Amino acid sequence: MNTEDIARTTLGAAEPFYPPTFSGAWLHKLAFFFSAPVMLWALLWIAIDTGPWNLEGFSGTFSALDAVRAAFPLFVLVIILFWWALHARTLRIPTLAEGGIWLYGLLMLLMSVRAAPWFMWGYWGLAFLAPLALTYAVLSGRAPLETLRQLNWASWIYATAALAIMLIYARAKLFVGNNLSAYGIVNRAGPFLGAAISRSSGLSRLAAVPGILGLIYVLRERGWARLIAGTALTLAATVIWIMQSRGSLFSFMGAMAFILCFGGPRARRWGILIGVMAVVMMGVDLGAGGHLLQDLWAHATRHTGLAGFRTMSGRPRIWRHAFRYIDRRPWLGYGPQADRRLGIGDAQNLIVYCLLSTGIVGTMAFVLGFASAWLSFFRVLHKRIRLPQRDQRLVIACGAILAFLSLRSIPEDGASYFSVDLLLQLPAMVYLAVLSRKLAGTPDGYTDHDQFRA
């Protein structure tokens, strides 16, 4: 298949895909993995943890594989450019959620022209635009909502699979002695297929995905479905607990509270029950000396207590350093990967990274897109009775993913650059925005084969 053929089939809608309900045979529905949009989306996932340095020169099998992986975002972008050339007359108006992120991405790429050597830094602007371009293209197809469902489920499956592979590979190095902590696993486990495995925070981020889905299905399914979902939730929570990544742990707790609050009447009843049980257990433990609470708090904070939240592993010092550069170029910033290029290190905060990369203008655009997605969630939430059950679940799942990533963006860069966070966040944002537009009855320039209850 040549480039033009791939571009023509990018928008082809696969057989309608329904999230697994664990009842009946549904394996044949996994054929959605072979639709053009999902296959291109998979290439973006495969490119994670590579960079332009992999394209400069390579020797050996693993090095060549890394070079191919690093080229995938550029390949996807070329495919979409071909598609745009073929469909210039059918371009649609993007949602506000898309538009804000597009403006941020384009400005970041534009500001990269000042960097030298250009490709080493401009690559990240191009890579950031690749998932945006693919998402825009598939929404111009025959069944945009169906494709967005597929992209979300594909991302969640990829995240869970990546987590399982890395944990199985590093299983012998998870713990040190009798200490039930896997923190620092990246320093103990050797490279996997030539690449380092994720840090504890990265593994926790991946584990949050099956954990969020597990809780939603526990609350909405019965029998074997609830048992399987409960197992996934338990395993995911265990991984997050032993990784001791404070940002991911408390972000995950926030996502769990989000589901219990907005997941419907049953979820709220369970939330009240869990809250009452927690208060009773705290009272009993305090009456016995509070040793259990102290142990739990010590583990959750890596024995740093409240001081750990004040120092945040040196993040305030990094942010003060970053703002010295932000003050020098406040409006448009320095372009992608500015924190590395300026010698600051990892900005470790979404807003700080955005300010460094695109200044106030790009940061406001990014925040506007993110805020628009949240507004879409609450608009859809009030009308979700009109949706099929699969979409009711998906709305809560996307909202919980956004809640987790919103909280995680405080101690991490989040979706401000080409990353796992972006590939999880973008389809969730756009799904909510497009669904909100559809429910509002706004003319959007495309047709969708999905039927909603009136």
C-alpha cells in the first residue's frame, strides 16, 4: 500500500466497536485494531521513549529499531498531509478543545525555528502535532464518534499492555530486600529491547488506566464482569501503591473520588459507604495508637510526611530557575523542549513547560482547550441519559482520565509535549468535545452513523 492509499483509507470506519462487557464472545471485535486510524495511532504509541537522537546514526538491531520508532510520528504526519491534500474541500471546523491545543502546538513548532540545530528541537514540535493531525483527520470520516471510541480504547489497551510487559520483565528487580517498595525500579532493571523501562511515576501512570476502568466496571457490571474488573482494580492499585510515586498515587485517589462522585447513584452510594468505613477504621486505629495510619502515611509519602509536599523533590527550586527564563521571553517562549535546551532540566509542571515553550500566548491556548474539554464533560454529564450504556461508561472513563492527568500535571509536564499523557488525554478530550457538540445539536459538518435515544 503506497502513501496515497494509506491516506485515503485513514478515515475508513471499522466495524462498530463496543467496550467489552465480559458477556458472550467479543474477541472478534478486536478487529478494530486493524482499522487505519487505530494502526496509525499504534505507531505513535510505539514511538514513545525515542527522540531525534535515534535518527542521527545507529548501529545494531536495537539502535535501528529505535530509529524506526522515532520516525513514526513524522511518518504519521506525512500520511495526514497527503490526506489533507486529497480532502482540502471537506475540512471541518475543529472543536474548541482541539483548537486550543492546535494553537499551542503550532506556536511551539514556530518558536523552534530559533533553536539550533533545528531538527533536534523542531522534531518535538512535529511529533506533538502528529496525534493532533490524526485526530482531526479521523473526525472528518463517516463515523467520527465510533473512531474516537476506538482511539480511546486502543490507548487504554496499549497502556495496560505496556505496563504488563514492563512489570513481567522487571519482576525480579521490583523490590529491594524485604521492603515492599518498587520505587527506583528504573535504576535496578536493565534495558528492555535496548530501551530503559519507565520510572516509578511512569509505571504508576500506566497502572491508573486499568484501575480507573476497573472501578467503573465494578460499579456498573455484575457477576463475572464485576469479578474481572475488581481484579484489574486491585492489581492496578497495588502497582501504584508499591511504586510510591506520590504524584501518581494522590492523582489516582483523586480519580477514584471523581468516579464515586460523578459515576451515578450507585457510585455515590458506594462512595458514602467507603467514606463511612474509612472514618470507622481511622477511629478504631487512633484508639489503638494510630500505628496503621502512621505506617500508611509513611509509605504513601516515602517517609517524608508533609515536608515532602513542601519540597516536592526539589521542584520549587526548578520552577524558580525556570521563571528566570520565562521573565526574559514571557509572551512566546523558546520552543519545544526549552527546559532541556536552557539547562533547567525537567520542568516537572505542565504550566511551567508551556510557558517555557510557548509563553503566555500558547499557555492560554492550551489551558483554554483543556478547560473546554472539562466544560464539555459537564455538559454531557447532564444529558448522558440520552446515551447508550457504552457511551455512559465512556464519558465517566474519559472524565476520570482527565481528572487523573489534571492532578498529575502539577508535579509532571503532562500532555504539554509528545508523551503517554498526550496520547491518553487527547482522544478523551476530543471525544467529550465532539459528543457535547452532537448532543447540543450544533451543525458540525459531518454525519455520524451512531444513534442516540431521544
